[in-house]
Amino acid sequence: MKLHEYQAKALLTRYGVPVPRGRVATTAEDAAAVASELGGPVVVKAQAHTGGRGKGGGVKLASSPAEARQAAADIIGMQLVTHQTGPQGLPVHSVLVEEQIEIARELYLSVIIDNSAGMPVVIASAAGGMDIEEVAATTPERIFQQRVDPTVGFQGYQARALAFATGLDGDLLRPATALMSALVRAFEENDSSLAEINPLVVTTDGRVLAADAKFSIDDNADYRQRPHFDARDRSQEDAREVEANDAGIENYVKLDGNIGCLVNGAGLAMATMDAIMFEGGSPANFLDIGTQNNPDAVVAALRIIGADPNVRAVLVNIFGGLARTDVIAEGVVIAKREGYIPQPTVVRLAGTNVEAGMKVLDDSGIDLLRADGFAEAARMAVQAAG
Amino acid sequence: MGVLLNENTRLLIQGMGAAGAREARNSLDYGTKVVAGVTPGRGGQEIEGVPVFNTVRQAVDATGANASLIFVPAAGAADAILEASDSGIPVAICITEGIPVKDMVAVKRYLRGSTTRLIGPNCPGVINPMALARAGIMPVDVYMPGSVGVISRSGTLVYEAVDQLTRLGIGQSGSVGVGGDPIIGTSQREALELFENDPDTAAVVLIGEIGGTAEQEAAEYITQMKKPVAAFIAGATAPPGRRMGHAGAIIAGKAGTAEAKKLALLQAGAAIAQSPSQIGATMQTLLKERGLL
């Protein structure tokens, strides 16, 4: 799950990472109040889970509390559209009002997990405020990395190496290395999967500050990172995905196509989408039902799929391992009987208890399109969707 | 022979709850020697006719267990892997899904100096149909003894690929589910090495997916392999930035796309299945080309 910028900055502040002075506001009045507390010119930033907020009109400068009020009034309530959000955009319910800072230099700093090394890696670059992937692709020599060995943690020499490599020397060395160490600590203690400061700025008066901050928390660590998950802003997520999560279905991703998919296993679910595309169709969602051996979860999932107005056909593709095909079949039958999936429904069952699964479908007398193999199932679904 | 499991495998199951007990039964029925279970506090009991111990050390001492299959829930799974390793288990296979990445960072680092090979987590396990040795959750009916090794990040896609092979009359020397998490014990590259060095394996199916760079690392190794490789990458239609079920299946950069991975594997000399329904057929063509079928 992602934190908002203001949440990430509050977290960083607790670890001693300097950030611009400021506060979150949920109304224009409140924004004006923050601006007058701060005194001087401010920046008003939309709080939404996307990059490229400035280009989308979600970041405005204000030189007075009155201007801050107007900026906040423009931003709060908008649907912020950026290159990352898709055409529908994301709702904005709050703004971060911060002092404007005099920037001398912009750098990049982040901590992510290096899957191959099996440990976190700290990435720094003097090319800040840019798309770091672009920097890595075009000028890889401007990217510097240090791995964080879990047995000893992030060391001082590593922070110094990154600081010197990015020109954070002289009087900047101490604050820069302290900031890096603090960022790594925040990453580790919060089960983070991404902690990014872009840009990390050096101000004209010689301070090092996190001008922007992005933080993601490992979804698997929800049981021990309760405060973060309790503060999760579900308005930034697709409403159908939230509904699916609330029904106990973790792995549902809404897509733009017209064939609803219910599959067991993430790999097979992705491959089912691929097969649909290969046959000339387009999937309406990714859904891994997992190993739930309970028809209720299947019914809940099919209800969400069936309610998607784009869906013209439903494809159930199950290869039972831990998941039992007969239980899935029961769920399909119930969902059909209840009218949750009025669309033509293709069912392909294989694996554990497949005979029992087939029997459940046979005995139901319900009109289903039955497929034997993978390709056949995808083809039938594409045809049924028209 | 075969990889990781063989006729001498004596399987221990950590976490004899409902899933552990059920898979103990399925593996016993298949013909695997399931010699012990471990559930702290239930030592002295028998489940599915298998003696249960309080600790892995006790189970190893009493039964000579030399492989462990782990079903312990996510919050305790890292602890279970470390217990297996500390008790000298050479092969630990972790089925558990949802282990926090931070826990796996510690486990991975700890295992670096140990003699334990970890498979998974978040994987379907390992099977050797030649030796009737099964340490996992896979349906056994789809398997047929033979000489093709199968490696996959996904569980259900292993079953799918194996089913396609068997329907074409192509048997398997084994399958290894390496797991869908960002940090796993054995990489696709290492699994390829195991099959390359296995005299019973003639060719390998590699099933990757979006996210990370493990397929590119596997491709580097494929250039050195003598045995032919057929590959499929799942997730060509997945949108970037979204986690597709598996914690590791998220496109964070260009290298993480299905396109980039397919290209790397193709350049390394692997045959690429463009659709998931063509995995078996792609291997069949490859075997014919090489005069292996």
C-alpha cells in the first residue's frame, strides 16, 4: 500500500529526515490558515497516489494566504489526471501546504528491495527531480548504489560513498549521510518496499531536505504495520478492487476489457489474460481466487465480476492444486442461480477433484459453456463476448 | 536421479494443520516416504499415520528426515525455514504465501552460509515422477515420468504446462516451482543448473512472469546450456505498476515487462511459446528439432 506525501513526510520527520515546514489541509480555509502560520510564499500540493502532479494541475504556488486559499479551492475536489492515473484520474481530498524553498540543487535518493541480491539497496543520483528510470537507461553512470546487508545494516562508509559520489561533500556531508541512514531506518522499521525522495534538495542556505517523498508498505506485513494500514486512503484505489478486498479477495485488478476472469493462481490468471488477448479478446480484470476452499468467496468474486458493466462474457479457468475444483464449481452454480453473472459463462476445470467438479456442473442443469483446454476456453470466451 | 528429490527422500512436513495433513496424505498415496510431521505442542501424536514431533531437530533425529515441506503460516514461516536449516535439512520447500519481504531478507542472508537449499516460498513445491517423490501441493494425475524438467514461478502454470506435455505423450523428469515472491531461495537460473546437471533430464520448460529480472539472469545461463529450453512469460497484458497476485509480479521498469524477458530468452536461444496454450507444443517442436523425440 502507498502512503500520501504528507504521511510519508510525517514518517520521515519521526526518523529525523528534514522536510520543508508545512501541514496537510482538507479545506481551502484550513489551507489559508496553514499559509499564514508559515508566513511567506507557499506551495499547495494535491495529495493523490500519483506522480506528475504538477503537470496535471495538482501543484500551485501561492504568495499569500488568500492565494493559498484559492489554490486549495481549485485542487481539493478535483479529479487529478496524470500520465500514471488513466483518463478517469484520482480524487483529491486534501492538499499539503508547505513553505517554498530556495533550491540550489536537486538530487535523487531511494531505498528499494534488490530481488536478486535479496536485500535492500540504497540508490542515489545527482540527477534529481527526473524520472530515475530514464536516468538509469540513458546515463547509468549517474546512478550509485549500496546494498544494505541485514546482518550489519547500512554502514557509515556506504552513506559517505553515496554522498561523495553525488557531490554532497564539505558541510553537506554530515547532514546528507545522517539523512540517508535515517531513510534506511525508516524503510526497515516500517516494512517498506519503496522509500523514495525525489527530489532531495540542497537549499541555497545549505540545508538538505526531502522536497517530495514516496513510501510504500509491504502488503504482506499488514499484521504488524497496523497504523499504516489503518490510515490507508481507499479513495485512491478502484472502487471494485476495494469491494473485492472487503469480500476477502486480495488479488483483483480492474482492467479495461470485456471478458471477466476468475482463475486460481496468479501465474495462470495472468496467462489467462494473455490467452484471451492471443485469441483477439480483452480481459476485464485480473482475479486470482487463490486456494480458498469455500464457495462463498467464489460467489463474492463472481458477483463483483458480473456487476462490471463492461463485462460481456465470463471465463472461469481453474487448475486445481490446493484449490478444489468441485468447490469452485459449486460457487459458479450458486452465482448463476442467484443471477450474479447473467453474462455467458465459459468454465474450464482441471486438476484436483475435477470429476467431482464436472459432476457439480452437470447436475446443476445450468447453461454453461464448457471447455476442455486452455486455448479452447479463451476462444469460446472471446466469441461469447462478441 | 532427478533434481532435489529421489528414491532416498525422507520427507518431513512442518505445519501439520489441515493443508499439511492433506498433502501428507496425498504424497503418501503417491508413494513418497513421508516420515515425520512437526507442529510445536503436538509432539507424540500421529496425523495421517505420520508421527508428529515438537521440533525439527527431534524429527530428524528420530526419522532421518532429509527434506522438509513447510506449510507454517506467514508470520511464522521464516522461523520455520531457519529451524529446518539449523537442523541440517538439505532441502527445505516452503509453500507459504504472504511472508513479509523483510523476513525473507534475513532468511536469504542466513542461508548463504548454510548447506540448506530453499525452494520457494509461495511455490507449489517439487516433484520427481521417476522416483514418485512429491514435496508440494501439485495434482499428481497430470504427471508422467519422462525426461523434461519444468521450472516455474507460478504454481498453476506448472500444472498447466505439465498437463499439456503429458497429453502430447512427453513425460517429465521433475518440476520445480521456484515461487512468486520477490525474494526466493532458489532462482530460475539455479533451477536451470539443477536440470542441466541431471542425467535424467533432456530438456527444460521455463515459465517466467513479469516483474524483476530473474528471467534475464536465467537467459544468461541458457547461453551456456547444452540442453534445449522452451519458455513462456506470463503477464504480457498486465498493466505496469500493479501487483498481479504474486508479490513479485509487478512491472517496475522496462526490464520487468513480458516483452523484455521474452526477448532476452529468445536471444539466449530458448524457444518461446507465444500463448500459454502452446507451452507443450513448443517443447514438442523443440524436441523433434533436436532429434530427442
